[in-house]
Amino acid sequence: MKTNPKTFTKRKSYVPFHGPCDPCPPIGRKYYSTPPNLYVGFQPPNLPQFPPEEALKCGTLWPTFYDFYENPYKKGAGRGHG
Amino acid sequence: MWKYEKKLQYPVKVSTCNPTLAKYLMEQYGGADGELAAALRYLNQRYTIPEKVIGLLTDIGTEEFAHLEMIATMIYKLTKDATPQQLRDAGLSEHYASHDSALYYENAAGVPFTAAYIQAKGDPIADLYEDIAAEEKARATYQWLIDLSDDPDLNDSLRFLREREVVHSQRFREAVEILKEERDRKKIF
């Protein structure tokens, strides 16, 4: 991965413009996913693997590609990403 | 030739009686970026693509049918015991009028499936770029479904399916790299 591991996030956000004449209260932040497959390019050999049982549950054999998703608008859901 | 294993790719458990979720899930059943569209798109493209990536299209196209079966199971579980009144409250009265609680290939808004959702340009790069886009759109659809659903067990299965879209997108991106054949060029120059 060419990205800086210290600043790498799988979710980004932005604040849409909210004008004084908009009918609804502002949603605040809008979130979008930037999953790992956007950054890896061709998968390098010998990446670490999940144990088989865990891999079956996660949907991938490789932790590099694992990206748990939670509704970002749910109360208490991981704010502060991106 | 296919071999069928009489089990789901990942367990499907639905813990709350909420037929409205069935209506939303139909987006992944018969929608433009749904599992049926994905399976038919990839399996059809296999015939006119370089040999190196045919196997990938077969594998992923086949897996999409396994996903379709999971979505069908979710919809079935959410509607099989629903009364006409419950289906009406869930916004499924138009569906009921035509289909009872039978499954049908249509999207969340009731628009029937059409082959026009699928492209086959015959250009390997154009087709694989469409496949990557299709995976990202399906991933996004799963996110919106998880956002709409508050059933933890259903969301668990939806998260598995979303993760598979991430992996499929990765593999299609690698297929593009294979066809570009620039991977090891740096070593030569």
C-alpha cells in the first residue's frame, strides 16, 4: 500500500454546503467509504491471512481487504473518521 | 456445467418481522446493480475476453448466483408469513396484487428486471471497468441497506455480502492489470 498507514482511513467525510433558505436542518457530515481495494493495486504475495473460521465469517481471507461497515449516521457510530 | 451445493454461501438469519426490509432488499435481487445483473453480466462477458481472465469471470459470476440465493432467502423469510395487510403496510401491495408473496425479479421500486442493465461492449478494458463499477455500486447498495436496517442478524449477512463486493472489485482491478501487462515492465527498462 502506497498510502501512509498512520493516516489511512476506510471512511472519508465532507460537510455539504447548507444555505439559510434550505428547508431541512443540516445533516452535518456526509460519509463515504474508501475500501482497501482502492489502494492495494495488484495483491502482493505472502500477505497475512485470517484463520479459516474467521475468514469464512469475514468474507475475505486477508485482513488487508477486511472492511467492517457500520451505518455512519447511527448515534454513537464511529464518528471522527476522515 | 455447474455443481450445486444445497447450502447457502453464508448463513441468513432474520430476527425481526419487518417486511419493509424485503422491499428494500429487492434492489439487490432484480435491480440494476443487483446480484442477478452481476451474475448474468460476468458469465456473458466470458466468451469475448482474453483467456487469462475467463476463469475469474466464471468464478465471480457463479458466486453472484450464491449471493442471489442469499438475498432470495432473506426476502422469503421476511414475507412468507406476512398477511396481505402487513404487506400493504410494508408498501408491497402492488407486488401482492400481481405475485402474492412470490419472489420476482424487480427492484425496490417494483421496476422489473431488464437485460438493458447489462452491457457487453466486447472491449476487454471497457467491460472490466464496467465490472469494477458494478461491484462498487453493489457495495454502496449494501451500505444503504445496512443503514436502513436495524436487524443485527440481517446486517451480519449483508456485511458479508458487502465484503465480497470489495474483494470482487479488487480481483477485477487485478484483471485489468493483467491485461495491461505492464506489471513487471519496470524491471526491463
